Amino acid sequence: MRTRDKPGGADMVLRGMSGTMRRLLYVWILVLATYAGAGAAWAADPAEVSRRVLAALEHSGFSGDIIISFGEEKAAAIEGRIHRVPPGLLRVERYVKGRLVDYYLEDCRMSARVIPAEKRAFLNPGPRFLPLLSLIGGYISAAASDHRLEVTEGEFAGRSAILLQGFTGPVAFTAVVGASDWLPREFTAARGSGSKGLRVVFANMREVSPRDFPPGFFVVPPGYAVVGRTRQLPEQERRQLRSFGGRLRSRGERAEQKSGLAAAADAASGEFLPALPTRLPPGFRIDSVTPLFFNGRLLYHVELVHADKLLLVSLFETRDEELRQEFQAARRNDGEHILACTLEEDGVHVILVSEDLGMDELERIYRSLEFRPELALPLIDRALEKLLSE
């Protein structure tokens, strides 16, 4: 006699259900299988992974720890906390030996360095840390578009993660993103095999709603002294800058016919052209030369940047003695190097400020300063055009 096989446990469960319940369970099994297949598909698709990472970088609010370091032995490192509200608010808190030293507040157009111990904030045009997120997203997107991005699944710090490896031009990079939120956990990039470059580590990352940040978290605290330019220029300063720009243009031909100190000194009412470095540290360039006015007193802000490594040197140049004293008074920040000197022949006070380069490098920049009107005038014109268009 033939005997029927005994049903297994799962079959027994199904047989014990009503027809409607069995149909619902089959639907759920089908749905889960479909999503599992889709997950495997995107995990193997660099273009889809790139799209999800870019979306997280552009639209997710988050908080976490951050460490930024560079491969060279003497390169500075930034260690602290990062907070972001999309699309363009960022706060980066910098710690030294566990103590909050200062923090940066950024939007897409400005950066404010806030020093709580001094109750002072320094405003600068353009963000410093927001471009880091754009850099990560840009490398991943470009590599995916060029079919030079490899994607694998794995673990990072005990959690599911996605590893991305790729090339963008001469730059090789690796990135680790969280499998649940697509936010970065680690990013390294370097030019050429074996070279050491940028490394960024994000830890304790969590998604945060804008409502979870306390009021005033992304603004300079009330009562702090603010040095620098506010986001919106007052009309009086706009008129002053327009007049200043007109005077520079009117004497442009005379500046081209002169050179050196004679061209720099060809100015009325205390106006002058700034001295610019003739030798820069490797990888640096003169990014901007911005004229500023404080109660009618002229000050230039010259920025030297290393775009690949987010390094910055600021030169402030003025003939005004009170401004010089005010900037020299703000020396008490850990990790910052300040070199103050005077170009004696023309009476221009120069203050070099950097958290990224040491005093030896600042000394070399200072020794190379020369009055170069043929370079300074176009950079000033560009800065004025940008300022007056805002």
C-alpha cells in the first residue's frame, strides 16, 4: 500500500489556515522576495548606489563625530563634531584634548568662525567645510558616470555598510557609507598609487530632523563681537565699494605703467593695493583678494587655499593702526598660528593667520610678499563684482 508523505511543519501551518489567510501570506512572501531581489540589484549597481549617496548628502540632516587628516607628517588634523541641516547649514565644532576650542557656522555663501572664550566671531566669504560633502559626492558621481566605481557590501564598525572604490582622473578614492542611511562613514582620496592624501572619518552618525536642533544653534550667539562682513551688505558700504572700484579702474592704466612700490603707493585717501606672495607652499593658490571697509578704514583679506586638502591661509593687510591692534588682540586660540609684521617702506601692516600651516611656512610666505598690481587689480575687481551682486 502506498503511503502519503507526512507534511512538514511549514505545510502544516499553511494547511491550518483559512484560504484567505493563505493567500495573504503568499502575497507577503512574494513582496519580500521582490524587495530582496531589488536590494541585490541596487547593491550591484554603481549608478543606483551613487544616486542614493548623493541624495543623502543633499537632503539628510545628521550629527556625528568627524576627524579630518592628511597623509603628510606635519599636516594638521581637525577633530570634533559635525551637524548638518539641509540644504546648506553646517556646524563643525573643533576640540583640542577634549575641550571645545571654536566652531564654524556655514551656509552656501559664508563661514563664521566662533570663539566662545573670546565671545568673538570672524566672518569670511565662502564656506570651508560644506565643500567637503560636495567633494565626496562629486568623486562618487563622476566615477559612477565613467564606469570606474566598484561597489561591495560588508560591515563597518559592526554595522552593515557599502564599500565604494573608484577613480576620478588621477585621484583614487574609497568610501564607506551606511547601508541604512547612505551617509558617509569613511572617505579617503589620494593622487597616484602609494601617495598619502585626504582621510575623513565619520563616527556615531545619526539622522537628525531640523526641529531637533536647539534655537540659535546655527547662528552667532547674541552679544558676540563680529569681525568681518555680514551676509547682506549695507547700502552705505555698497556705495563705498562702488566708489572704491571706480577709483581703482580709473587708475588701472597708471598702475600698468608702473611697478612695485610706486604702483602700490599711487592712491589717495589712504587707499593702497595689497602685497601678494610670489612663492606659495606646494598646492596652494591665491583664491581671492577682497577689499573690506570698517568705519571707512580699508582692509584687504587675501585667501590662499589648497583646494584638494581644504587648507587655508588668510592674510589681512591694512594701513590702519587700530585695525592692526584689533586683529593682533585675537591671538589666544589653540592650534592657530598668527604672524604679524609691517612692510616698513609703505606702512602696510600684514597679519597672516592659519590653523593648517606652521610658523615656518608663514614666515616664508611673508618674505615673498611683493606689490603686484597686475595680479591684484583683477582679483579685486572679481571680488567687488561678487560682493555687489549679492
